[in-house]
Amino acid sequence: MTDAASADTPPDRLSVDPDSPFHDAEVLARDVGVRFKGEEKTNVEEYCVSEGWVRLAVGNRVDRRGKQLTIKLQGPVEPFYRKG
């Protein structure tokens, strides 16, 4: 990320799971927000702009490995950096 345009745009795909190959702690530290179908979501575990989907956390439930249960929804995804 050397130019200003890519520095102000979050990556195409990002995950909050440290075991994921799409996890980037430096980007997450910049406080990434996600709009899904025009509405800001706070429970996004992973997103992909080019494929048009998000994975949202389902309550406080976990699977047998202790990972958050998620649901994958299709639609327009708009990641952004929050100001502040």
C-alpha cells in the first residue's frame, strides 16, 4: 500500500479470525466499518466485496471448536475506515 488511494480503501476481503489467511491486524487496528445492503453492521466476522457476501456472528453461540457461529449473506458490501 504505497499510494494514497489504496491507503484509504479497506482490502477486498478481510476476516477478524486470526487463523484466517485474510486476517490483517494492522488493517483491523484502523477500525474498519462495513455497510451491508446500505446498513452499517457491527457483527461482521468476515467480508468479501468482489464476491458480494458477509459472514455475520449469530448471537453468542460457538461451534465445537469454540469459534463463533456465523451466517453467510449475499448482497452489496461497502467497507470503510471510521473517522475518529
